Amino acid sequence: MIGTALKWIAAFVLCLVLQTTLMPVVAVGGIAPDLIVVVLFFLAIRAGVMPGLYAGFLIGLGQDLYSPSLLGQSALAKTITGFFIGLFNEKVMRTDPVMKLILLVLSFMVHDTVFTVVTVIKTDASFPLVFSELFTRTLPRALYSVLIAAIVYAYDYFVKPGLNR
Amino acid sequence: MQWIIQFIVHHRNLSSLFLTVMLSLWMLSGSDARQAKIARTLTMTVFFPFQFTVAQVARARNIFAENRRLREELTSLRTSASFLEEQAAENERLRDLLGFRESLDYTLLPARVVAREPSQLYRSLVLNVGKNQGVDLYMPVVSKDGIVGRVVQVMRHISLVQVLQDPSARTSVMTKRTRSVGILETENGRDFFIRHRTHVDVQQGDTIITSGLGGIYPKGLVVGAVTTVREGVDPLFKKTLLEPSVDFDHLEELFVMQISPQWTVLRGELDSVEMEK
């Protein structure tokens, strides 16, 4: 139990560090994969609603500490995202990897909608920004991140069984 | 009391969601600057050694490409250096003629970006210079192309910079050609605009520079160029869109301008006002 928790904490810390350093290097047209949402996704799917929700809150808070403004913005977005992933996985499906990758894209939509709505409210920006962000930034970012998640799934489905044999 | 506990235990998922959402909203609404500052200091102290190591690995990967680029730049700079020397001498002579005093009373401190904010909005970045190297709060940060942002937090060896992409950042700017002043804004960190009064003369291609009125950036630093002027949407204002001169997606080597804000003398009073808040 403690070992599993420590593994997840290590994964989040590693992703947070990679997100702040390596991801800007691999960005294409300003779009970089979001490793943190990907790890949150795997955690919420494997551990359930409650761990997903609290991990989302804590990692979001960790992210907020980097921001010079709007403390609580990422915490709110990731809390709701962790809850959404855990609940959706629990109520709707559990096995199909393709559906899970679709769920990952939906998770990005939920995350970025909450994130952008907070930005709009706090900075008096115009509300159509939420929709334009979803199509111009969120969707490409989600698809880029799906590539990383697909690698993890490919490892789980094809490489790991071979290693276990 | 017992039924409340039973209710919470029974609906623990929703109770947890409610609790964490409320906590997030509380943080968003009541921004206790001092509390956030302490928390940020702790986080940056914990993460910085990891970030520094990984950043060095990432840098090493690009070292050959960087070497070639630097050679090309060196050749280009050597060519233009002699030309600039000639111009500097001419400038000096003209300054003497006009009776101007040399106004560059600051130095540029080279700095390297070691981390970026881990969210889709790149509102901040971390530099590898801090208080020990002479960095102070609100010092402007520039690249060779123009202004990048300002220092908002300083530690001994690193500092946090709020970049212009932060939607909460506001910068006083002016059109270089007509000297009309405005406030640089952005809503999404990519599209920058200025609201000008309808009668103000501004055209596509005009260079936008800092006005020096905000108290942080000195006058005359390049911000960007006007791409579009949208008129007719608002009877009082027109929206001037601009392309920033800095490529915010590829920031590596920057400079901290070691210059104090014009309102430094008031900082004590400002701090006390913030404390009262």
C-alpha cells in the first residue's frame, strides 16, 4: 500500500520535473504533451475515484505554486478531472484500451474547460475564449498526450505479458 | 452529529469532491500573497535541484546544434560590430552636441531558463540567477528580441519571472511612430492586443515599445509589431492586435536588467498596504 503510494508520488514528481524542463523542448507549435494529466489519468483508472480526486488536488496545488497568480486554479481543474476519470471508469467501462484513450481526450477537455473558465472569470476575458481554447489548444495537446498513453498501453498489452512468460 | 458522519462516509466520493473544490475556490478567491509566497518558496526549493539536473541533460542534447548556431552568429556579429562601433562613435558625438547624459545606468545580467510553468499557459519561468547574483524584485527580463517579463520572486540562486503571456500581466506600451500610449493585454497568452481610442493613429506594421510609465520597464524596449487594427466593434475603442517580438516558446538565454522600479521609494508603503489586506 505504502509502496504503491510512494511509486505514484515518485511518478508525479518526475512528471512535474519533466513537464517544466523537457516538454517545452519537444513542443510542436507551442503544443506540448501534458504528462501530469496523463499520470493522473492512469492513477484514477487504476486506483479509483478517491485517490484520483485527492491526487488531482495535491498535484494541481503543486503546479499552482509555480504560477505567479491564481493559486487554486490547477488544483480545481485537476480535482474535477481526477474525479471525472475515476467515476467514468468505474461506472462506464473498465477494460477496452481504445475507450480509455478516448476517455483521456475527454479528461483533457474537462481539465482545460475548468482551467480556462477560471482564467476568464479572474481576468475578465471574453467567454468564447473557452471554446476557441478547446479546439486550438486542448485537442492537439490531448492527441499529443494520447501518443504517450498509447506507448504505456502498448507496453502493458504486448511487452509485459512477454516478459512475464 | 452521527447522521452527518454517516452521510459523509456514505457519500465519501461527493464529500471529498465538495471539500477539495471548496478549498480550491477558497484559495482562488482569497489570495493571501504572503502564504502563497512561502508555499512557492518551499516548492521551488524542493524541485529546483531535480529541474536543474534535467535541464542540463536537455541542454547537452542540443549542444552541437547550438555550437553551429553560435558560430554563425559570431560571424554575423563580427561583421556588424565594426559598423556598430562607427555608429556608436557618431552617436556619442551627436549626444555631446545635444548635451544628453549617458542614460544606461543599469547592467544586463545573463541568465538561463531552467524551468517553465507546468501548465498550458506559460505564465512563469525560473531563471538560474537569484539574490546572490544581484537580482531583485520587479527587475525587467529581456531577450535579444525584446521584453519577456519581470521578476516576481527572488531566492538565493534562482528567481521566478512572470512573462507577458500571463493574462493577469499588464504592461504600459506606446506606438513608436505616434507615441500614443496603451496597455498591453492578453486573454489566452498567445493573442496580444492594446485598446486604443478610436481617434488614435495606429497602423499595421507599427512598432510597439514600452512607454516607461508602468514604473518597471524602461522606456523604449521593443514589445512587438502591429498586425491588425480592428475598428467599429466598440464606439470608443479600437483593438490593436500585435505580434510580440519575442518567441515565448523558445526562451533559453535571457538577461535580467539590473534596474530598480521607479516606485522603489514607495515599496515600504506598498508592502504595508499589502500586509493590511
